[in-house]
Amino acid sequence: MGVLRSLLAWLSVPVICMFALPAYIVRPFNPDNNRLLGWTMARVGRAILGMKRPLDGAHNMPVDRPVVVIANHQFNDDLFVMGDLMPPRTVTVGKSALIWLPFFGQVFWLGGNVMLDRAHSRKAIAAMQATSNAIIQDNKSLWVFPEGTRSRGRGLQNFKKGGFYAAVMAGAPIVMVCNGEYHNRTLGWSGRREPVAIRILPPVETVGLTVDDVPALIASCHQQMADAVASL
């Protein structure tokens, strides 16, 4: 039953994207498209999975100014766990190969999200610089998985620097979204997915920081997130 629930949840993603695609075409690169789509996919996905998602610290997510959100990344199912937590006008970061996924790739691109080719580091750095400018000039927020890959429930991995540089260069606060470790286990005969708890930590201000402060900023955020994840 759990396998069937998971299959149906993921089949809902391209279907939702297919119905959303006309709206993206009508207002392309509008970042609020991402928030509405993320909300829909997360709520539908959790309903199909039978997953509960206790949330602590929702008031710590600013909605009146641009922020850089960093979150730990465990499985692809993080889409259902956290997709409805995006603040207004949020773009996110993904691999350039995503554009080839039917329907999802097209709405991802039309959402104005940052598509990185990690094989070309100079292009990746240029993309993050452009993102910093967008935070300042276009009042956009940025959602980043700083580990750069899925941890598969094996604890918090090392952080990559890009999102922190973007935050410092834009003077935007960093908001940490911490989801407790999970392993896609099911509960009982119905195959409902185990609950996944979320804690949103208070914003960390970056105004006045320089690129020289980035290593210490990364270390501090990593420690705070590791402590929060361990306590969930």
C-alpha cells in the first residue's frame, strides 16, 4: 500500500504541472507561480501519502522582505514535506538537466528558477551573482538546499557556499528550514507515511557582512541546523 501511495503521489506531480503550464505561459517568470505550485504539490502529495507534517516556528519566515531560505535535503519527497513553505516571490536552485523532465522541467524554467550546470563552475558562480541582483532589484527570495545533494537520512552534509554568498551580497537574511530525519517508512496496514517534523529557525541577518565572513556564517548555520535536526 505504501508503494502505491508513493507512486500516486509522484504521478500527481506531472499532472499538476501540466494543468499549471498554461498559467506559466500566460505570466512567464513570475516567481509567485512557484509558491502556488509548491503549495499545491505539497498538499496533494501529503494527502495521497497520508503524511502529517508538524510545523514549529512558522512565524520565523518573513513574508514582507526578500530572504534566502536554506533547508536540509534528504529525499525527493522533500517536495511534499516542504513545498508549501515558500515565502512570496521565491525562486529556487536546480540542476539544468531538470528542464528535460516532462511538464515539471518546463514550469521550473518558466518560474524563473536558477538552473545550474555544476560541470561549469564559472557559469554557476555567474548564476548566483545574477540571483543576488534579483534579490535586490526584483524583490525575490531564494530557496537553496546548501548540501547540494540528498543525504538520504544520513545526517546533515557539508554546505556549499553559493547561497551564503548570494545572501551576503544581497544583504538578505538567511532563514533555516530544518526537517527531521526520515526514511520513508510507512505506518500500519494503510501504508500511511511516517510524520516528518519541521522547524523554522529565526532569521540570521547578513547586513554588514562581507565575503570574508562567509566561512564563519556557514559554520554557524550548519551547527544551528544540525542541532535543530537532531532535536526533531
